[in-house]
Amino acid sequence: PRAASINTRNLEREIIVELNRVRANPSAYADELEQLAFKKYYDEIYGGVSYSMHVAGNDRLQYCSKNDESCQRNYLKKIKEAIDDLRNISGPLSQLTENRKLHDGAAMLGGDSGRIDGPGHRDSRGRSAFCRTYQAGYRNGFGGENLTAGHTSAKGFVISFLTSTGHRKNIIKEGIN
């Protein structure tokens, strides 16, 4: 689906549900990741054979051309690291709940049409995630911010987070809610 046809509010809620699936049983989620590892597909859009991780519907996590072995190795390494980290968690983690103030702080970056400072998560006004959430009224401390784009499913967003070391640490952090 086109980005304009996605109900972002519903998707945000679905992402929380999917994150809670990870946190409720990290080892089982690791098993799911293992099953989704790269598969060979005939790709009508790009023409010819490609290797990618299909997550849900048309949501694709990674695309590597048939001949790009470096891309394939790198992504499989990220998946393996995520699987290993999830399997090393001894039990369930606390469940996450929606927080309107945190949502409003993140929305300041999400709605920013100016230049955004990539991995630093600073908006075009130079505000960090902590500053935005504080400005939105959140005063209970701050642990991290997970942002990504380009997916159409909650599972796509969550797996994208899990394959990024920093985002994964935020997701499996004990004591957050």
C-alpha cells in the first residue's frame, strides 16, 4: 500500500503489540526470525531473481540482488546477532504500554519536513529525542527512541529495529514500559 493509505495511528498500536510479542517470549520470536531468513524469490517489480526477507504482504525487510553476496552476508549477520541476543534473554520482559506524551515527542520528529540528523535522531530544530519528549511533557526519564521508515507492517518495523544493535538494545531493555 501507498504510505498515504496507511492508518499510522493503528500501525503505531500494532507496533506496540508486536514489540510486546518480542518481550513476552524472546526465544520464540528468535525462532520466527530464523524462519524468515533470506529466501530466493522471483521479483516481478525488479525483474528476475532476488533475495529478500518478506515480512507481511508486500512488506520487505531487505532487498539484495541475486549477485550481491556482500549484502546477503551482511544482512544474515544482523539477523543472527538479533536471534542470538533474543535467545540469551532468560525470560519474559515487562510489557510496553502506549504513552501519549512519548507519542507527541516522537511526532515532533515524524512530522518534521526539514533536514533531520539521521542516526542522531535530532530534528531540523536541533532537538534530541530527550528534548522533544520533555517538551511534550514527559518527565519520567528517558531510555531511547526507535525510529525507522519504509515499512507497511508492524512486523516489518519491529524486525527492522531488531536488526539494528542500538534499536534492539532499546527493545530488550529491562525495566521499560
